[in-house]
Amino acid sequence: MRRTLVNSVVRSVGRIYSRRLAHVAVAIAVFAAFVALGAQVGAQALNNLSIPNFGQGQTLNTGTTNQATTDSTGLGQVQVQLPTNTTSIFSTQNLGQSLTQGNAAVLPDATTRAQIAMATAEYPVTPGDVYSLTYMRASQPESLKVIVEGDGTVNLGFLGKFQASGMTFRAFKAQVERKVEASYPNSTPSLLMVSAGTFSVRLTGEVQAASFATAWGLTRLSDVVSGQLTQFSSVRDVRVTSAAGTSVEYDLFNYTRQGDLTQNPLVRPGDEITVKKASLRVSVSGEVRRPGTYQLLPNEGVRELIGT
């Protein structure tokens, strides 16, 4: 009887373990199916991330819950989740805040402007500048007030008129002093700036209001647009049209991120600045060093966004 009881118990235990092993096998099969599905989704996400270019209103699908929408303004919005610690070089979040929320640049007074101009090698001769030329003649001090006219010409009296447009103050100063010295040897000539001129530039496009901004010789493009942009303004292709009709586009983001002064030029009399509407913005979040909203140009894509 004991042997029969033992055999019965053994058979019962065997049946129980057989059922459990079957359940385990099913669980393993289900897990394997999920792993395969996850690999397929991941591959699709990586494939989508290789898209070379965006177009307005296009969707970047990373296989997550991110989505892309286009609002009534026509401004494409793309949401991207980046799981890696990747640095983007096109974030406009900080630049947008500083230029949209900042205050318009306040000009120093005329005397302060003159002091700054003489200390700055790149200061250009500007209409409205007032200079003072002093020199010795027959042991007597002589002085001459010099004003830069609207077309950039300067009347130096006995030395005649000079076209100073396009010259820096330091170059003009050196040229004038050489001419005076040549006419009156040992006259110790000196050309100093008394006051720096001002002028107006026009600001139009995707700005809070079209307006004229007061500028001076060291006013840069970013100074003019500061505090004047809207949430839809583009900072990647700001167009400056000179009085002569020549147009050049500048990337203010590259100036703020890379320190590239060629993308933030000094404005000149007669310039017209046109701010465009941003055609595509991309919001990046996740484990990134610089999360935020990024603006892409029409010829840029994911590789430019996340950096390669």
C-alpha cells in the first residue's frame, strides 16, 4: 500500500511540473515574439532617422509616441526623442529668447561713442562723424573741424576733399596725418574723433512691427533685431540689403553658438533688414545636453540636427 501511495504522489508531482514547464515554454515564446517585434520597431526608427532632409509639414516618425503637426500659420512642428547624449548645433531656444524678449539696443551718448570708436580698430568712417584735426604751422597751433558728409566725403580744407567711405577711422586718421606732415614737416598732426554719427536702418518682415532703428558705426545686426522678433521669426537666414541694392543672408544662430562674427555684420546707412518666417522647427528632448526647439533650413536634415 505504501508503494502504491508513493507512486501516486510521484505521478501527481510529475503532472504538476509538466504543466508548469509548459507554461514556462509559452512564456518564453511570448517573450521572444516581443523581442523580435521590438527589434523590428527599433530598426524602423533608425531607418527613419536616416532621412536626409525635412520639408515643410513632413513627419519624422521615430517609432515612439512623437508626432509632427502643421498649425494654421504654416510653421512645421516636429517632435523628436533622442535617447543618446547627442549635442545639436542648431538650437534656437536661447537665441530666440534673447532676441525676442530682449530690449532694443540703447546707443551710448556721442562722446562715449567717440571714445569707443577710437579704441576699436574696425570702426568705419560713418556719415555724421565729427573729427578734429590739429597741427603746428609756423610754430602756431592750428585746428580744423572735420565732418563726414552723407556720401562719405570729407572736406579737409587746404588738403582738399577725400572719399572716406569704406575706410576704418584708424586708416583714415593715418592717411590724413601723413598728408599734413608732407605739407608741413614737423607739424605733429593729430586727427581725433569728437563725436560719432548715427543713422537709420529699416527693419521689416516677421517682426513685431516694421520700423526704423537708430544705429551707429558699431551697431551689429543682432542689435537691430533684438527685442523685435516674434515666435515665428527665423534667425537662420536674416537678409540685409544695402543702399546699393546688394543682398546678403546671415545666420545669427551660428554667430551666437560658434562666435562667427561674419554672420553678425555691422549695419551701414541705408541698410534694410528683412526677417523671414521660420519654415521648420524641431523640438528635441530626452538625454541631450541642449534640449529645446531647433530651426532647420530647407537643405538640412536629421544629420545636421543631431550632429555627426
